[in-house]
Amino acid sequence: DIARPLGIPVPVASDHVDPALTFCVGRKSNQLFTPARRYSGVRLVASDLKWKCGKGPEVTGPAIELLLALTGRTSALANLEGDGVEILASRMAGKKV
């Protein structure tokens, strides 16, 4: 998150990202920092892990990019693909979809 704007590559272990993604879409996280309305109605699919969540138009990409998007980092959107990306982007921008 902080390394990206500084141009510093940071390898992230998938065994760390998987539980973080699961936490972000869990009930408790919705009360903390990942509003469910941000990702409801889209299907999130990690292209580098066996992780997926939700139903609807797909948002596919590396797990770390999904994690960044779930936590509100709009820079991750450029690294995601699928019909659900536009929906996710609109919600991150505060627009109703």
C-alpha cells in the first residue's frame, strides 16, 4: 500500500493475502473498514490463488490487487479485469450503482 506510490516493489506471500481477503469480506470487517456495499453484487476472483467470493459480474486479478481494492485503494483498479470492475470503481468513487 505505501510502497506502491514510492515505486518500491514488495513481494507478498499468498498465504498472507488469502486470510486477509477472507477477513475483508467477513462480517466483522464490514463494521471496520471494508463496507459490504463496496463489493456486494460482484464476484471477486483471485487469479493467483484459489479464492473467490460473491455473485454477479466478475472482478478478476491478483489477490493483492483485490485486497487493495477492497480496502479502498483505487490504484488497484488498473490491475483488475472483468465486467464487475466498473461497478466496483463506481462504488469506490462514491457513486450509486
